Amino acid sequence: MQNNQPSKRKSLFDMRDVKRLIFVLAISSTLGFWALFSSKLNLSSFVAASNSVTASSTPPSQAQELLVLDLPPLPTLIPTAAALTMTDKPASAPAPVQKPIGSLPAQGVVVSAPQAPAGGNTRFSRSSGGGNQSRSNQPAAVTSTGSSQ
Amino acid sequence: MIYKQEFRAMGCHMLAALDSASFEPAQELEKVPDWFEQWEAVLSRFRPESELSRLNISPEISHPVSETMLSVFQAAVQAERESRGLVTPTVLEALVSAGYETSFDSLPRAQYAPATSDLPRFTLAEVAWTVTPPSLRLPAGLRLDFGGIAKGWAAQQAMQRLAAFGPALVNAGGDIAISGPLLDGEPWPVDIRDPFHPGESLGLLMLGRCGVATSGQDYRRWQQNDAWHHHIIDPRSGLPAETDVISASVIAPTVLKAETAAKCALILGSSAGLDWLEARPSLAGMLLLKDGRLVYSSRFMQYLWS
């Protein structure tokens, strides 16, 4: 009888160790998952915070700065070039507008820039009977009048 | 930036120009050839199906007419009144008798048919017309040809439509309507062509809001029985005007007044023509004479580039 008691006690002790092990594992896994989810939440909030800073061009808050400093860089989440383009541009710069194809000059319409008169200080004598009286500073005529042609 | 649209209509070279900071308003220029086509379809005597042709072949009947026809007719009444009968659309029979029967592009330059001055004379006072509803009734024997009045009217109409989009200029075969100065406040530079030296200029005009027109016997001319004729009929004789003026260029408040005055000065000749211009303070004119001299009314020089 006495020989059986230690072995029984030993068996009970083993079960207690197993329970303790399971408990420790449960606690540690719970803590591990908690830590993991907590990190993902911070990452998400960091990405959101970065995007909003980039888009609005407003300085990040102090808390956000600390958060950014605490976490590793995320090189692939935000295209560097795009972020630079957006943040480097002054807020007041007008957005470039591309002309639709339909607004291109149509065939037949000719564009010309008028040459403004030079001020009227230059004089020239008029010869009777016509002739070309063009001067270097004379404005180019937009059109001409004459008998119907 | 000046945008231009050039095309051919009414037997003439046409140009419409618009000064605009952007291209979008200038797209209106693309409509101008269609406007002229619509007006020509109503007013041409060379198109058998035109409203004018139908009117001319059916005298002594009251015809309902379009607003365009009535408006041009009223402009012609005004021109006849201002010129005291020298500028009138009632000389078509005399024009045909002188040889101008078809459009000038297809007109034989040498003809052998006698011109006659023994034709019935009419004035627009003999045309019965109403505004509401628009209608015209021609007396027997009268056919109308609006000629330069139609071109001036069309230039004025097109210019007024374009002026809603910016400073505009419309040149209808030498009859030019200008809405006002360019966007930068400068006047429009307009050349006066030299008929003796093609491609050269008789002077450069600097023009704001006005009309300018040139009437001449230098281009639309042809030979009949070895004598040269032109298309400016003197209603007093019923024959092409005998005048020492080759061409007359006039600046006026509107292109229709300029067209009327230019034709009037050409028919009257240099002396009476200049007196006629001087007597009207709103007009300024330049006459090119057969001997090559240029004569100006006193107010013309202020428009010349110097």
C-alpha cells in the first residue's frame, strides 16, 4: 500500500505541472496576440496619419510626430515621388488643366498676334499715286479694303 | 490674340476676326461661313431658288418675306434716301444691259451686245412693303439687286453677333464692320489696297468702332463692244458711271453708311464727291483718281497711320 502512494502523488503532481504549463501558455499567447494586434492598430493609424498629413499639407500634431518616431519606416506604403510632388507644391499653385481635344484650334481659323503701333513718332511722306509705304515699325494690317474681290 | 476665319461667299473674299484672350470664344468664328451662306441663299440674284429671285420673277404680287430680306430692303431704302437716289438696288436692268448678267466669276470679259440707257427708271418708293407681316410687292418691270448693300448688311450682322465674344472685325469683300478697339485698347490696322500696284498699300488706317468701305471700278470690269464697263451704275444715266475716280474709300459710323458714301463719291466724281463727303461731318474719305492722284477729305488724315 505504501508503495502505491508515492506513485499516485507523483501522477497528481504531473497533472498540476501540465495545468500550470497550459495556463502559462494561455497567458503568454494572450499577451502575445494583444501585443501583435496593438502593433497593427498603431501601423494603421500611422498610415492614416501620414496620408492625411500629405494630402492636407498641414503640420502633424505632436502626438503623431511621436508615433512616427516610435515606428519603423514604411517604404512601400506611400509612393515617395507622389508624396514629394504633393508636398512640395505650394497650396496656392493652380492645378494644371489639360485642354480637351475638342478645344484645339479648328482648321480654317488662323491665329495671329497683332503688332501694336509703335507710338506715332515716326513720320513718313505720302507720295501721290500710291506705292508701298510700309515702315519697319508700322503695325501689320489685319485686313484690307478695296473693290469687291 | 486675334483669331481669323477666311472664306469665300457672295462672290467675294470674306474675313472675320475676333480678338480674344482664349480660344473658346473664338470658336464662334467657325459659324460665320454658315451665316453668310444662309444670307446668300436669301439675297443672291444669281441663285434661281433664292428668295430675291422668286421675288424678282413675280412682280405685282405681295410676297411674304423673311426678316433678312426685309432688313436688307430697309437698309437699301435708307441708302437710297441718304444718297438722294444715287445708291439704289433698282438698277439691275441697267447692270444686266451693261453686261453684268451672271456672277462675276463666270462673266465673259469680252461681250458684244449693245448697252442701252432706254430703260424704265424706278425708285424704292414704288415698292409696296409692310413690316407686320413682312412683305414686299414689286411693280412690273422692276427687279432688285442689293449688291454692295447686302455685303455691308452681312458684315454688320456678323460683326454684331461676334462682338458678344470680344472686339470683332468682319470684312465682306472690302466692306468692313468693326465693333470697337482691340482688347488692349489699340485700333485695328486696316490697309487700303492699291489697285494700280497689286499687293501694295495706299495707306494704313487705324480704326476703332466704325465701318469702312471701298467702291471701285478697278476690279469688276469687263469689255463690251470694245469699251470697258464696270458695275457701278449711275441711276441718272442708267449706264456705268463716267467718273474720274478709280476707287473711293470711306470711313463712317457704320459699314452701310460707308458703303453708300463710297459709291456715292465714286459716281459723283472727285470734285463733287469730295464736297459731298465734306458736307457730312460723320464721314471721311479718300479718292484715287484715274491720273493716279490721291485726294482726301479733311477728316481722313486722322485715321491714317503716321
